[in-house]
Amino acid sequence: MTLHEQLTVVDGLQISNWTRPVLEELRAGGVTAVNATCAVWENAADTLRSIGQWLELANRNPDLLFLATNGSDIDTAKRQKKIAVFLGFQNSSPFEDDYRNVELFHRLGVRVAQLTYNNQNLLGGGCFETNDAGLTRYGRVVVEEMNRVGMLIDLSHVGYRTSRDAIAASCRPVAITHSNPLWFFDTPRNKPHDVIQPLVDRGGVIGCCLYPTVSGGEHLTVESFCTMVSRMVDLYGPDSIGIGSDCTRGWDQEFVGWLRNGRWQPTDPAHAPTWPNWPKWFTGPHDFPRLTDGLSASGLSDDCIAAVMGGNWSRLFTSVMDTTREHQNV
Amino acid sequence: MTLHEQLTVVDGLQISNWTRPVLEELRAGGVTAVNATCAVWENAADTLRSIGQWLELANRNPDLLFLATNGSDIDTAKRQKKIAVFLGFQNSSPFEDDYRNVELFHRLGVRVAQLTYNNQNLLGGGCFETNDAGLTRYGRVVVEEMNRVGMLIDLSHVGYRTSRDAIAASCRPVAITHSNPLWFFDTPRNKPHDVIQPLVDRGGVIGCCLYPTVSGGEHLTVESFCTMVSRMVDLYGPDSIGIGSDCTRGWDQEFVGWLRNGRWQPTDPAHAPTWPNWPKWFTGPHDFPRLTDGLSASGLSDDCIAAVMGGNWSRLFTSVMDTTREHQNV
């Protein structure tokens, strides 16, 4: 049995167009659990439809996946050779302007929510806005509510000031599920030291990300990526680093335009966004074993690799999601 | 015929619970036109319902009011002894995250929209947030779209930085429909000189407001209010000042809790908000003649009073709303 086969691999984020074949790619890559995006710009009603589609997919493929609701489901999935799918939002748009929607979507199984997606919203600033006013009054209400019900706060696409405010405001550890340090690749999507350090100081985890626009594109080598991960382990400790691949399997070109522009600005047909090219050594979740090999080659211990490849997400998910029995029903 | 009866009175904003009796109060007070709020926290679907109720009210009371779509409708209403109702938003929440909704609601008759209501939203910062990051990327798209279709931008409940950004970004004059200068009464709802000056420099109008929490409450005298209006005329010129009463007729106590807290934070039943008391000399739109008398007593000329009581709103509404024929259909 290879090292990779022994690991419990947890992916901090994927935003694929989910079907049985896409889920089989995860199983082929030895991925046991994933934070699967089910809303980006969607409002509450659109998100209900998206969750309904997930319920159907899970009902039709019980041999392959189940919808997970707490950290211990990851071990169950590993034992049963299934995928534990944690439903997650990449935006707080499904909450709309009603804090009660946090508990509502928690009851429907949502366990992760990013506070903002690129743009400013009712809760705070997004990473691609020029300015960020920090966590709003409503944002503080939502953070408190997410803490109460046991929903993990994600800061990957969140602005600088709102990220720092949310780390300070949350009484539970928070996550950056899919970003890299700013020194590795300079983009507003990656994170400076003074966001990562307070996050890890409070028990949070940052998932190093393979998406080309935050990791360097198709010419990224496995050595370069794994050296960055190793250095992150050196800087912030082996308990603070994970992987968030940000895999985007199964989509047409139109979907990247939706991610970029939503409905908030017109897409110029002459300059419609297209998907970036991934590095040849990692084009999807089936390539996860190469990441384990790369981390070994970079000199990390097997224990440390186990933590980075899934153990840290498992611990964080458990500590945030397992609150009272009351909130564990789906 | 009294001076007041000769005037064309335009009220920059009312947020009443509209019925025939409430509209008859306007006619009794000699009010010819009003920016009538039809959305505060509502999303697109809720706002459609609100506009539908206005269509029904207008259809049932054609002797009393009509839904106005451009500035010249104000003269028509004066001639016909009717009320020209301009539908307005106090928030951009009906636009949701889709800039196309600006034209959609314009086609349904909406002619005024405040960019934010107290809180931060997708477009910018609200006056009661601690920080304001200014007009967002989506906010700039919406301002451009409002300029294009001919919808008046209102900054009354908008934050400082977003207000200044919107004044600079808009190619048409903008309004503060219902706020006072900060020096008159110190509240985040009132406006500093460095917001009012650039607004009037670009042809905008500020409506001095009688709502108790921005004007001083039930002990406000007609002399004090009219002296403030006169001083505003001295400071910014007779073409820049209007009246925005912010009348709130016909509501129960629950509605003030909705205005204050929306769905974004719980209302503490032990400290539920209640309506403030209005000064005895101005308790509703039927008291508008007292305002004309007070402005006369404060020494303003009849021409200046005509401008402040309605002429300036008429000119601004015309200059902003009367774009191409294409956009004037309801």
C-alpha cells in the first residue's frame, strides 16, 4: 500500500460540475472528503435548487458519496471507500439579508461559507475591490450565527480588512480553503502574512491552491508547489496547512464568465473569459497521488504529509462543525 | 390666493403607508408631486409586488393621483389638481446583483433610487456603518446604468465616501432627497459640507428634512427649521435647496422596527423601536402651508420660496429623467 493510499485525503475546495464521472475522478485520486461549492452568486431560492440537485445526486449514487455534516463523517467515508461531500458556499449571497438563513442552510447540510466572493457584499469587502471597509454590522451578526450553528467561515476570496476582522470576531477557528501566500504568487486572491498568522494563531487552516491564476499557471512545477507547501509548514507549523485544489471539472467556457462577472457587469463577447490551463502534472483530482509524491520528495515527513493532505482539515471540520446535537441534523 | 396655493410643491421623499386618505392629506397640504418610497429592504420580487400595489392604487384613484415618469408631469399634475407620484427606492436591494434590473425597474416607472440604506450593500457603504469603502465596482456599473436610463441617484442614507464617489462618478446631477446639514443636527444621517458642496457644484439638490431624528425631534420650532433652510440658501444658492419631509403616515409601530432592523439583526422585543414624535406645527403633509409661511417669515423672497418648495426638484427631475423617448414609457 502506497503512502497516498494510507492517507485520508481531504480537499479544501472544489467547484466542479458534479456528476458521477467527476466524483469517480475523486475516488481514482484517493480523495475521501471535499468541500464542494454549491453557490457562488446564487440567492436563497437558486441555492435551494442547487442543494436539491445534490440531494438527488447523493440519492442516486449511495455507493460513491454521501452528504457529510460533521468531521467524523470523514473517517466513515474512508472506511466505506466513499466520498464525504461537505456542501459549501463561496459567497454569502444565499443568506441574502436575513441572518436566519444561516441556520436554515445549516439544516440543509451546508457546512462552509465564504463571507464574500471577489466583490463587496452585505457582510464585507471582496478581494478584488479597490477598498475594503471591513466586516459590517450585518457581517458580525452572521459570523456570530455561523459560530453558533457550526458553519466554517472561509476567507479565500475575502478582502484584507474583512479577513482580519472576521478572524478576530469569530470565536471558532476559520479557514482559507483555497489560496496561496502572497509571496508565492502576487494576486489579490492570495494572502499576506498578517492575515495568515492571526488565522493560524487562532487554530485556523490555509489550503494551498492549485488553480492556475493563484499558483502560477500551466508552467507551475510540482517541485515549486511542494516547496511552497513545505515552506508554509516551516513558517506556520504542520497543523496549519492543507490543500484546496479548486478543481473545476466538467464545465463549459461559459461558466468561467459567470464566475468572473456574475450578473454584476456585462461580459464583453470579444473578451469573454476562458478557463486557464492547469499544469500537466495536476489537471484534476485524479492527480492527487502526484501531490503526495511531490511532498515526500520535498522532504516532509509522512506524518506531516498526512496532516497537510487531510488531517488538518479533518481536525478543523470537527472542531467547528461538531457543536450540539441540535444542529447536526440535515 | 395665498402664496402657498400659487406654488408647485414637490416633496423630495415620503415613506407613508399609501392609501386614499393619506394621499388626500397631500392634496390638503397643497403637495403636487412626491418621491414615494416603494422599497427599503425589499428584493426584486417583493418590489414587483409593491409596484403592483401602486398600479392598483393609481387605477382606483385617477381623480387624485397618477404615476409620473418625467419632470413635466409635475406641471400637468398642478394643472389637473392631482398628485404626481414618482416611485422611488430607498435602497438598491431591488436591483439585487443584476445591473439589468435598473432598466427593468425604470420601465416599471421607478425614477429615484438611493444607493444604500443605512447598511453596506453591493454598491457601497451606508451612513450607519463604521467604515465606508466607497463606491464598489458594481456600484460604478449601476451609477452608469442609472445615468443612461434617467433614474435619479439619491444619497440620503448613503455613507460619506460612497456619497463623494457617486457625485464624482455620475454624469448627471444627483440628489440628497431627505437630509439636513450636519451642523444643524449631528447624526450620521446628516451631511457634511464636503458632500453638499460637490453635489451642488454639479447641479444637485439637497432636501431639508423634517423627520424628527434628523431635525431635532418634537421640540423643533418652525423658526429654527426655516432659519436653517435660509442659511442653506445663503451657503449653497437658491437653486440647490429643496424639502424632503420624510413623512411616515399610516404605519403601525412594527414598521419602524422593519426600517431599523430589516432582517439583518434580531429586534429585541424589550427594546423595540417606536416612531419618534413630530413637532406640533408639522405632523404630516397637510402642514406644508405652515412651512411656506415659516420660510416667508424667515425673510426668503417669494421666488426663492417657490424654488425651495418645489421648483428645484422639478428642474432636477426634468434634467435627470427626461433622456430619450425610448426610456419614458412605463
